[in-house]
Amino acid sequence: MQKQFYPVIGTEKALPFYIIGIGVSCWQFPVSRPEGYDYPQLFVCLEGEGEVTVDGKTVKIMPDSIFYIPPHCPHEYRATTHSWYLDWVCFDGKQALELLKEWDLNKFHVFLNCGAERMHKLFDSAYYTIKSDKAYGNYYASAQLYDMLLEYRKLSDDKFPYKSRVNSEAVARVMKYTEENYSKPIKLADMAAVAGVSEQHLCRLFKKNFSIRPMEYLNTVRISHAKELLTYSSKTVAEIASETGFSDSSYFYVVFKKHENISPAEYRKIKA
């Protein structure tokens, strides 16, 4: 059953985190916001399929996925099946955006096939907390919102496990650069320039942090994105290889099989 609630906001504005509005199991109508929205929004896809467009890039949203849209970010989202059901929350607070920025989660993100059941339970619990106690519900829900943000961070750490083990600013810069540019040709020299260290020193830093070399880390990022495309798109293996930064399909095949122990085509067949 669809449930939505917008609490009256008063002294809650002094809280580090507070909920502006929340919806649980909501049938989603098309939304277009050329100027963005004033508050950050977090969504859980429960049923059906849809797509989200941000900065001209359209991402397919499947069940068991979570996506985040930052404030003032132009966006559109719409169903691509007859029905599309989402949980959603918009929130604010003195520390909310600062915390997401500190966690490097303050930009548009989509986590596909991420095991979103726990997040759905958090949404449901927060909704009932606010709805049932109009005087103090949003105060109690502030802690539940923090739990949602922690779960969101955990999903990020599960998807990119290296991120939580970084103790070097230079390595963190390279990781961010890699995530934003993995589809482009990247050389070790490019990474070293971003880090502001020599190639040899960057290799030592990656070995210390992750026990792998920078180019191996780059391939890990590329393969992660390739797996999503193999699962959720109808693009050919050659197209996916090109879109994820591999110079040719043969090299993509070799790297993919080394990482996953099966070929890209076999992986797609299993996930279909």
C-alpha cells in the first residue's frame, strides 16, 4: 500500500539530520525537474523498472536498486514498465550534506542489484515513526535517517571495497579520477599526475593500500561497470568493451575472464 507523509518542520531544523518528506511503496509518476530539487533525495526501487536521466546520461533502474539525486541537480525519472514502485525520502540538516561529501557520496549515484531489503525496512520504520508521533516523530526519525545514510555508505563500500581502506590522499584522488574517467584511455602517467607523485611512488602506495597496482585497480573499476552493462543492457560485448575503456574486445575478454573466471558472454547468460 502506498504511504506518503510530509511532517511539519519547526525546531527540527536544529537537528543534524531531519526528514522533509518520505514515501513507502509509492507508484511513481513521471518527474521532470530542469532546475533540480531543493533537497537531497534517496530512492529504493521495489518493483517494476524505470530510468533516471542526469546530466544527459540515462540509467536504467531495476528492482533491488538504490539511487541518490543531490539537491539542485537537474533530473528526470520515469517508469519504463506499466508500474514502478519506489521508496523515497527527501531530507535536510546541518550535517547531512557535509557527511555525504565526506563519504564522497554527494553526487548522483546508482547502486544496482544491491540487496535493498534492509533499506526498505528502514524507510518503513521511519515512515511509521513520523506518522504515529506528530509531536516528536521527526526527532526520533532523525536517528533512523542517519541509519539510512549509513546503509547507503555501506552499499558503496560493498560495491567499491577498496574505498574504505584508503589512507592516502594521493590514492583517494586517483580513485575519484578513475571512477569519473574509466571509459577513457588512462595511462599510469595520467594517474601519477592526478596524484602529484611519481609513477613508482604511486605503485608503492597502491601496493600498500590494496596489494595491487594502479592499472589493476583501474581494470577492477572497468569490470565492475562492464558487469552492470552485461546484466542490464542489450549492448554487444564489443560496445561494452569500448564504453568501459578497453582498447579492444579481445583484451576485454582476457581481463574479464581473469577477474570472473568466465567469459563476458557466459556471465550475461547466467545473469539473464
